[in-house]
Amino acid sequence: TPIDFAYRVHTDVGHTAVGAIVNNVMVPLNTELHTGDVVQIKTLKGTGPSEDWLKFVKTNQAKNKIKAYLTRKENE
């Protein structure tokens, strides 16, 4: 998904992702990506991941970073 891709690029990109463009088309963040797709991630400072993302992200890397963020925010 674009969220998995964003976290692969950098944790901050994943945390601040608010939209995605795949092959020049705006797509939902839960869109399945394919080999060769050209992906752009739209970010917005001051935002954070949603717990709902855990329902559709595929990689353990993304899941772990989202969970860590949510736990940290909960403990603040």
C-alpha cells in the first residue's frame, strides 16, 4: 500500500502521509501497489498515523512503526 511504501522511504514520511498519487492518479491510502508503479506520497506536518491503517498495511515494518507511534502518543 502507499502507507507501506511511505514507511519504507522514511518513518516521518509514513507518519505524515495524508494522500497518495500512483501513476499520476490520486488513490486511497489502502490501494494495493504493483511492481513498476510510480508513487508519490503527500505529507502534512503535524499529522500522525491512524489506528485504522493497521487494518490494511501489509508490512511488519509499517505495522510496528504505526503501533509504536500510537503507543507513544497514548502515553503522553
